[in-house]
Amino acid sequence: MGQLNLPLSKRNPRQWRLLDLITAALFAIVFIFFVLVFTPLGDSLAASGRQTLVLSSSSDPRQRQKLLALVESGHSSIEACPAEAVDHMPCEDPRRNSQLSRDMNFYRERHCPLPEDSPLCLIPPPNGYKIPVHWPDSLQKIWHNNVPYNKIADRKGHQGWMKEDGPYFIFPGGGTMFPDGAISYIERLGQYIPISGGVLRTALDMGCGVASFGAYLLKEDILTLSFAPRDSHKAQIQFALERGIPAFVAMLGTRRLPLPAYSLDLVHCSRCLIPFTAYNATYFLEVDRLLRPGGYFVVSGPPVQWPKQDKEWADLQAVARALCYELIVVDGNTVIWKKPSADSCLPNQNEFGLELCSESDDPSYAWYFKLKNCISKIPSSNGEYSVGTIPNWPERLTKPPSRAALLKNGMNVFEADTRRWQRRVAYYKSLNLKLGTPAVRNVMDMNAFFGGFAAALSSDPVWVMNVVPSRKPPTLGVVYDRGLIGVYHDWCEPFSTYPRTYDFIHVTGIDSLLQYHGSGKSRCNLVDLMVEMDRMLRPEGTVVVRDSPEVIERVGRIAGAIRWTSMVHETEPDSKSREKILVATKKFWSLPSSVSH
């Protein structure tokens, strides 16, 4: 039977509808493909979709996990945060912390959000941001637009803290208790304590203002770590770091500062307004924990011979006597005490009921550790921790300190680690990593161990924040014994600093920072950690990561997702490890002007 050919008009209407739909769909797919690939609208839509995923990730853990997986696999990038996030500090967010208890300033301490409550985005720079003024010029001036907050200049300009001068903030070197300048103030202190000569090396400046005290001690080779709480109006620590002065954000409230015991040669408070005798002298006892035997405690300002604060001044002197501190001098509104070199007069009868801490107390345990109302017992009668006995600077940098022996074969490990980092840093410099150039001033070592990396940079015009992870061996005391500075920290949480505060970040064994001890399982995500590193890093800053080839491959994929350019290098020629070295540079990008205004 022959085929029956019907005219077009006689075909099945359903067949027509199906053909029309298929044809229309094909044309639509082709059209959408061209729009997405070849037009700005496609870029906009793609960015919008990713941004929707970023913003929704903070409220939907499943979306967040989806984005983390896409970034780790190299299939997605991380978008910019909104313009109002330019100074975001996740663990010192005044909007969240203001809801917490005021007791002992608990609300001003670190309070970190859970990772699933943190949006995954990159902190943008403020409008008009410029590459920071290089050291040492930054000591005297910084770009106004980099830290565009005038409150200190307006309120303290007559005291010489800082002033606005055209496109700059300038820093004459003054302070509330030293309006004639930090230099003359330090010279006055030098009449009573050994400022020069290398006897004093590590210092702590409490409630530091813009850190001019620490800045001008640098010429005496005294390395001062300054701290103050987050202040959204004054941004004291942000100014200090922009100037190239060692500083971090902290509050002396309910917990120990994240520093080891017997680590500081000098503790200084210039109108820091810390009530040292409150809560049964708890805050004075924290100073005592941190000071080396024979170390100096300087208080300038209230309540020292201050009008209407006679009782507070009497109480402060009474606590010092109870702790057997030697009164060196009361000079106007400044008092200087010296901590005893032994426990000879403790415990003694005192109105504060102070007693020695128990034998089980580890005075160097200081990560989220509640302040104790007891006196930390000096650990050795040999005096090796004491100011005047510990080697002077710079000899102490390379001499193995007694605390290194707390680790198995610690003395040998210390010497081997020192030699290893001298070789490694020499190799780093051969890779043109900007080390030793004016572009690098603020440096962080995220996994410092004995501080060997920082020690190898001691002749460079840099300072290094040596971070000892809180879950690793507590070697931070060794770091301080060799005349360096640093803090304890857990890298599953953000660090207590403002955005854009480090020029160079170094980390060995980045994957180990995230793992449960001995299990190999991760406690947190590498993407979150690298986003935090990006927050801390200045535009055009450098990151160096040493790890296994497998980890370096993961780091490289994430680096692309957060706008870093990176290159992988072999290790130094004499290295026997299978490590690789990833060197990355943070791109200098900014929000579109229509978004940032």
C-alpha cells in the first residue's frame, strides 16, 4: 500500500505543537548562550547568582557548604562584601557584642560567630585607599583615606597624638600623659630604669592610644606589643598598625591576655584606665603573671597622685606591697615598680587575701582562660627567667632558653630550627618576595613554633607577629625569651586585628592548623581560613605557604577564588622534605564607585 501524503494543513495539530516547542527551545538556548558568554549582562547575572549564594550562605548552612565545595573545587569565586564592611572584625563586632554582659567588660572581649553564621565574602578597601606609606616614614604620617576617622585628631590634637594634614594624618609623638612627646617621656623613664643597653627587650603597652610609646622605644631596640579594645570611633589599633607599630586588639576583662607567663621585661600603662585594684586586684595579678622576675611596671596617670582618687592610689600601693614589688620612684603622676626576682616574701599577710596559685595551675595557659585571683609562682629559683639574668639583646635571640627544654630534645631542636630558618629565609629572598624591601613592614608567622622565621628576619626593618596555635605545643614562652613577640590563637577563629594590617603572611603546615590533634580530621574549613588571611592582608601584600604538594594544590585553587595571583616553587636546594612553596599576591581591587558610595 502506497504512502499517503497529506497536505500540511491536514497534519496532526499535536505534532505541530511539539515541533514548535522544540524549535523555540533550541533558539532560546542559543540566544541565552550568546547573552551569557558574549555580553556584560551575562557577567552581571553570573555575579548576581554567586552573590545570592554568598549572602544566603550566612542563613542557610547547606548553601554555605555548597559554596565552600565549589570554591575548593575551583568552580566558583568569592564575591566582595558590602561597602559598610570595610573595617569588619568578626570577633569584635560592636553590634553583636553590645548585647552581652557589661560585668568586667566581658562584652568588649573576643566573641566570635560560628562559621555558619559568617558570610563568605572579601572585605573591600575604603574609598580612596592607597598602598600604605612605607616604613620609616609611616611612623610620622599615614594616608588619611586608609583610616578615615578624625575623632582622635579632633579630640587629642592639642596633646600631639595625631593631626590631619592635607591627605595625611601626622603623628607628632605626643600622648595624654606626655604632651611634650614620647621621646622626652621615655628619656625621663630612663633616669630610673635601664631603657638603653639591651637589658630590656620585650614590652607591653596597655591601652596604647596610637602606640607612640612603643614606636619611640624601637630606637632603643625595645620591642613593644601594644593593645587596646576595638573602638569603632577612634580605631586606635588600626592607626598603630597602619604606622607599622606592633599591635593587636584586646581587652583586659574576664580572661587572661593570650600571652605566656614571665615573658615581658616591661609593662606600661599611660592613662589606660584599667582598674588594677578592682575585683580583689585581679588585673594587677594579670600584670604580675606576665612580668618577668625583676621586670618593671610603669603607671602614668590616674590614680597616681591624682585629684579625688586618694583611695584608689592608696589601694594600688597596697597591692604592690602585698606582691613585694620594689617602689623605684613616684615622679609626679608616674610610678615605677620592680617585680621581685624570687618568691621570698610570699605568701604574706595582706588585706586582699592574696595567695599563691596551686601547683596544678599552668600560668602560661592563656587561650580563653578565665582570670585567676592568685599569684603565679615563679617557676625556677635559678633566675634564668629574670631581667638582668636572661641574656641582653641581641644575644638572647640565638641562645637556647631554658623553656626550650620543656620539649623533648628541645635544646637541640631549637638550634636546628634556627639554622633551618636562616637557610629558608635566604632562599625566600632569592625568590624576590619583597622581604628586606620597603614594601614589607608588618609580618605575621601563623605557625611560629620557636620563632625561627622571625629570628632570621631580625636584621630587616620588619616586626613579626609570631602566632603559636593554641592546640600546638605552648612554645610562645621561648619566642619571648629570645626577644620576639607574639600571641596564642586558634586559626578556626578570626584573628583580633583590623582588615588590611599585614604586608606579609607566612605559614608552614597550613593544613595542620585546622585539624584535630592526631586524627587528620579537620575542625574547620581551609576556605574560611584563607578568606581570613585575605582580610588581614594589605592590597599587593604577599602570602607564603609551605605544605605538602596535595595541600598546596588546594591552596592554589582557593587563591584564585579570592583574587590572589599565585606561583608554586620548589623548596630550597638542600631541603629533604617533599613540601612545595606557594607564593601569592593579593590584587589591589576596589568596589565600583556606584556601589561604594
